[in-house]
Amino acid sequence: MSKSAKLTTLFENNKLWAQKLTEADPDFFSNLTRRQNPDYLWIGCADSRVPANQIIDLPPGDVFVHRNIANVIVHTDLNALSVIQYAVDVLKVKHIIVCGHYGCGGIKAAMNNTQNGLIDNWLRHIKDVQRFHEKELDAIEEKEEKFRRLCELNVVEQVRNVCNTTIVQNALANNQELEIHGLVYDIHDGLLKELETD
């Protein structure tokens, strides 16, 4: 079976990337195999324009990452809960970051009343966020501003969901050093903004 041209390009890129890293630091990969001690769990959107490590300029091994459409944390999502549990209980991360982004396709799809297929079940969680903050959102007349605000409000709600997991509740009850943060990334300028969360 032959590799497609696109996959061949990925392998070539990988070789160049590994070569660059080892030229800069010959022990990079041997050191990497001996450590995974991140201080951060990053819960972000699956959007290809929002790569966690690159946005915060940290190397592999420094950030434990979970991504899904629109950075949603649902209490029935065993995948997300398993990531949080491993990060908090095993890796002992000190910070959980929920990072949304402006221009999020998942948020935009939830705002539109069109059917998108299976993903509509996932987007239902964002529609709930919209419903929780209906009064505030209805007061915003400009469509783009409303879209940006829903991106922010979704982060705030997902921070609440993270805080309400038994994993985080138990860690805090045991005085484990742990902070939860809500950030939003602007794909127009590459900058992060911290959101007010309680």
C-alpha cells in the first residue's frame, strides 16, 4: 500500500522537525522520554487553528491536553473526565485551563437553527449555555459581538463544569494545589484573554 502525497509530506515534516530539535538539543528526545510532569491541563477546542503548546509557547511534556468541539465539559463524557482525573490525581497538575476561541465553528453552529447531523447532540450543550444567558445575549444587537460573547460565556460555563466534577471537588477538599482558569484565544491577533470566572 503506497502512502498518499499528503501523508508523505507529513513524514518529511516530522523528520525535519525531529532533526531540528536534536540539532538544537541532542538530548531532547531522551529527556522527553523520562518526563511528563506538566503543571497545566489544557482543555481546548479541536479547531486546527488553536494548538495549545504553540499558543503558550511551551515544549512537549509541559502541557497535558484535551480537545473537543467547542471545549465542552459534560459530566457524562468519560473521555474528558478520565483526562481530568489523570491530570489531577496522577500528574498533579496545578492549573486547569479551559480555553475557548473567538470564531469557534461549534459555537456558530449552535447559534444557527440549522441541522448539522450527529454533532447537533454535542452542540445541545452550547445551546444550553445560550439559554442560561439568554437575557444578556438578547440585549446584544450586533451579531458578531453576540457570537464573541457566547464564545466567552461557553468558557465560563465549562469552567463551572470542571469545578463541579467530583475529581476537582475532592482535590480541593484535600487541599491539593489546583487552580481553574477560563481563557479565550483570539485567532485574529494570536492573543489570550483571561475571563472573569467565579
